[in-house]
Amino acid sequence: MRLATFAAAGLAAPRVGVVVNDTVLAFPEGISMREVVAIGIDAAARLAEAARRRELARPLSSVRLLAPLQPASVRDFVAFEEHVDGVRRSVDGNAGVPDAWYDAPAFYFTNPHTILGPDVDVPFPAACRARDFELEVAVVVGAPGTSLSVEAARDHVFGYTIMNDWSARDLQSREMQVRLGPAKGKDFATTLGPWIVTADELEPQRDADGFLDLWCTAEVNGVVVGRDLLANAGWTFEAMIAYASRDSWVECGDVLGSGTVGNGGCLAELWGRNGSQDPPALQDGDLVTLTVEGIGSLSNRVATAAPAPTIPAVRRRDAAVARQVLR
């Protein structure tokens, strides 16, 4: 199934529905995508069957697709070796992949409060000059769990969606010198969509090692700048869920990004390899389209947010005075 959240004329509030060919049929009023995820794929299929029997089929062209769900949390992994190498060259000038990358599927938390959907403008910070996209696939967690095994994690996969982890590279590079981050280099926007494809739909694309063998393509203003196989990742989604849950919890409605695919899944990877901003950084009005085989396409235009208020300069303490305070 393809499950979407949408707004349409005549509806008092957004609805969840099932996408059938080029139409969408609404689920009962008042149910959110998080609630659909929580009841599981089989129950969602029953809702979809009821919608097919009873609901008006609205053409997709007549509705506005929204972010498919508001996540409980968003973890973003970095599962593609080629991406790590290229972006590291771009951000801090160092070549190669850190040894620690091979130890476990590392991730960071990003902002669940700045989730955007398809076909809306993405407001980059006004101070950003190195604007970038990141082509990812995200898994939607369907049930809570703690310290899961990789095998058990498979039962916690509800479905998949496309994720664009927008990046302010100049802000990211500066803040990460403090050994934290990416922080303000990332948390202004993440796009999800156009819908969630349930896990059963993509099961035939799973290879012998458990990876999803799907082509992923990135275009800027209609020109392809990157293309890679999702199966080139270093870890499966089940391994990512298992690692996220280790000594912690994953919850229903969590979103876990795969990390950016290689071979031009973002501009910074290409900048690192080329030694310059070639292709150029994104500009206002640029249209970024991410396409993943078996899921669909996700498009957004680049824009600029209003300038943010300034913050005070750091208060520098005299070290000798600080030591006296501690005595």
C-alpha cells in the first residue's frame, strides 16, 4: 500500500488515505498516520479495503499531499561509505573514512518539529550560502522496542518513505569544529514523502543479504546530479533499528533515515571530490527532485527564510578569576 496524508477542498482537516493508481481514498475522519502505523499493516489494509468500497476516489492532482506523518523522533544515519568520504573532504578537508565508521551504523538526532511535505518551499537560513540537499530513504518504525536483535527488528518495520535531509553546509562546517552537530546545519528542515510505502510492497526488492535493491536518483532543475543503489548501504534498515534501540528505545512513528546515498546523493560529496563547489550550491527557486524506485518522487523548491535575530557575543571569562571562584 501507499499511504498518504493529504488536504483537499471540502475537507475540514487533513486526512490519511490509501493511494490507488492516480487517486487517493480517505480513511475515516480523525485518524492520524501515527495511529495507522500503530495498528499495523494488516489493520491498515482493512482500512484501505473499506475505503475502496465506500469512499470517493479523489484524483491526486486535486489534493495537496502533506508530510505523510509527524514523526515521534527522527534519527539520521550515515550508512554509505562513499558519501562519508566525499562529504568529509568537503566539510573538514580530510580524506578517507574514519575507522570508527566501520564499528556501527552511527546516527544523529534531527528536528521532528521542522518536517515538511512535497511541493512546498524549503526556507534555508538567511545566513547560509552553501545550500545542499541529501537523498535518503527512511524507514518508519511500527512498534516500540528496546535492545532489539536484527532479526526481531524486521517485525518493527512498517514502511518506507523518501527523505531529504536539507543541509546548510557552511553553518554545519563551522559548528562541527566544536565536535558537536550538525545542529544548525540541519535542523531548519527535513522533507518526507510523498507517502509511506508499506514494507510488504518492497519485500520483493530485498536481496539475499537483506538490503533493498532500489535505484535512487537526485535531480536539480531537471538535471540528474546523482544516482545510486540503496543496496550499496553498509547496514540494513533492520540493523539500524537494532542499533538505535540498543540500551534505549524505538517507538511507533520513529523515522530513521538511511543516510545519503553515494555517487552524488548530495552536492557536498561532489564538492569534496572535485575540490570546488561544482555543481554550484542551491539557489532560491531551484527545484530538487528525489526519486526512489518503488516509492515515488519528492520535489521541493529552495527559498530563504527571514533573517534571524542576532544573539549576544560570547562572554569571555578571565581564567584566573574563574579559578578564584572555584576555591
